[in-house]
Amino acid sequence: MATRIRIRCINKTDRYSPYDRISHVGGGTGDHRWRQTQEQTIREIENGEYEYYVEVDGETADVIVATKDDRKYIKTKPDGEQPNNLLSLPECPKN
């Protein structure tokens, strides 16, 4: 069974396409923070190693891998094509 991990923040690129906007995701609290690339997150979801989720307005939404124009990206199940729940998260510290 895959370990469930909460995504609490993201880093955005300077691209306008919602499918290319997320470069990194992160989470944790205090001294136990983590941050990794979207590509690594996609690999871990596809390999069944981890399941990721976000909390939005008190609701839990699972993160899934989607494809648009042959490009993989992450979004939450409740989102349409665009990863709006993820894009609404705060920026991750880059250190």
C-alpha cells in the first residue's frame, strides 16, 4: 500500500500554460520540510510508491497524473483539465 503524503505548497514556472506552471511541490512542517520536482512526483504516483493529496477548504483532494498534448502533469481529481487546486497553494521556500 502506498504512503499518503500531503502537498502543502508549490513552485511555479514563468509559463502561462496551466499544464506547465508547476515545477515543484512540497510539504511537511517545521524542520521536516520536503520539496521535489513535478516529474519526480509523477514517477512516484505512477510507480505506486506514494499517493499525494491536498486539502482545499477543509476537503481532501487526491493528486493524479493527467496528460495534455502528450505532456504529463499533476492535478487533483476534482479539477477539470487545469490543476487549479494545486495552483492555489502557496509558494514553497526554495532553500
